[in-house]
Amino acid sequence: MWIFGLFQAIPGFLTIPPPTFAPVKSTRIMKTWNKRTFMIVGFLALILALVQLYRPLLENPPVTGEIEVPPDVAQILRNSCYNCHSNETKLKWFDELAPAYWLVTSHVQQARVALNFSEWDKLAPPQQKARLFWGLNRILANEMPLPEYSLLHPEAKLSGDDIEVIKKYLMKISPRDTSVKASSSSVVSKPKKDSIISWSLPTANGIEFIPDYQQWKAISTTDRFDNGTMRVIYGNSIAVQAIADNNTNPWPDGTVFAKVAWAQAADSTGLIRAGEFKQVEFMIKDQKKYADTEGWGWARWRGKELTPYGKDALFTQECVACHKPRKESDFVFTQPLVFKKP
């Protein structure tokens, strides 16, 4: 009988409502999750508020001397360059928030050191031209404006028309004179071995002339519109090997570059070619020996007589200042040709 009664009780047992602990547990989990989320969001908000307290100083010093260029060029510079390369920086609201503020401040400070249109009078005319041509080359290489900056500041990006305007202006102020024709007698190659290089005096910082550069391999060329010269850069065996090994940033100690410059002249067809020999410069890498000049020894000899440049060793500061914008590439402007490993 008890078995029969058990079977009768089964339907009633099956109709018992399910336990209520699952919804209660789910509600507790949701409350715990919401509490943790609130704590995390609150903690992040507190951190964000605290980081706003650290604000590196970014001032706009007085303008001492603005660049004088045609109105169309000036407008392009103001629209695309002045926010970083002048003392008239205007930050947007999102630039004011850390950590974006830290990044923008760092960019502006570095940009002003490399090129500052508000302190143009502090540069000698040749330096002014050199900085403009350097800036154009950085733009053409898509290195400026910085991609991460132009992403949120699209107005800094120069259009194709803007670049053409700047190119035409720089061509106009270039000292290149195509009306002067180069004859075969005026073309000067590297100084001959039997010339005065055997007794050329060292520079004021003690660097001796290196006549062997004439046997080195040419690793690059440059066309300097700003001072009307064309140049060939030679590298010693260590430099050539570093290029083959893709070991150029930083360049290894023992690297030596020789940069030989000639005046630009035009032949009878208008083709630009090397004219009068102007100078030869050396960069010698030795991080310990030349620690005071960014790890490089600098030297220059000018004219056919190869006269050492510089009245005293302080002339090297000119070299360092000129190459400082290329700090990220070990202070070297040259983009070397690619050599295969021997």
C-alpha cells in the first residue's frame, strides 16, 4: 500500500515550485558586480583627477623677430606650423587634459628648439635658409607634422598645394644661379693627392685632416638649395659595414663621414653639375672622446687651400646646433644608400 501511495504522491511533488535561491544569488552577483564597477570607475576618475595636478610649464615667450615671407607662405606657416614651431602656441581643450597635455608640451618644446618662427632673428641668414629647407625635407619625408599630432590636429597637415607654394618660395630664395655656365676648366673634383692636403693644419679641436677619404665609398648625396651647393658623402669601412648590417642608429664608434661640397653650376644644356670646390667636412663617432659634442667629432676645411674652419674649439657648437634636429637619427642627416653585406 505504501508503494501505491508513493506513486499517488509523485504528481504532487512534481508540481512543487522551483527553489528561489537562483534569482537571489543572481541579484547578489549583480549587486557585487555593480559595486566593483563603481569602485573601479571611481578609482580611475580619481587617478585622472590627480594626474591633472602635474603640468609641465608651457609658456609663450615674447616674439623677438618673426620670419618675413610672402603673405601666402606666411598663412601656410601660421595654419600648419605655428602651433608647435612658434611662441604663439594655442592648445585645444583636449590638449589641456593630461596625459595628452604632457605629450603635446613635449612636442612643442622639441619643435621650438629645432625651428622657431617667433625667434627668427636669432639665426644668421644662412641658418634661416637651412632651417627652411630642413623643414621642407621633413614634410616631404612625411616626418612632419608628427602623425600622432596631425591625427587630432588635421589643420597641421599640409596639402599638396601648400607644399608647392613653399617649394616655389624656396626655389626663389635659393642662391643657385643657372645663368652661370660651368666650363670643363671650372669643374673641380676632389683635391689631388699631391696637393696641400699633406700639410693641412688640424682644426681648433685637434682633429687632423683625413686624406684617405678619397678612397672611401660614396654613401649618399645632397642638394643644398639653401646655399647653392651639391655634396657627396663618403663613409669609411666601418660606416659602410654599419649600413650593410642596418646598424646605423646609433652609428658604431669608429664611423667616419666625409662630406665634400661643390658650388652648383649649370652647363650649356642647363644641367646642374659640380662647379668650384667649396669645402670638406668630417664627422667622427667616438662616444667617450666626443661626449661633450653628442658623441661626434666635427671638423671642416674650406676652399682649395683647405683652411681649417673655426677660431677656437667652440666652432663645434655650430655643428651640434645644426644637427640637433636629427637627434632621433644619431644627429646624422644622411639617408645612406643600401649596401649588401660583403
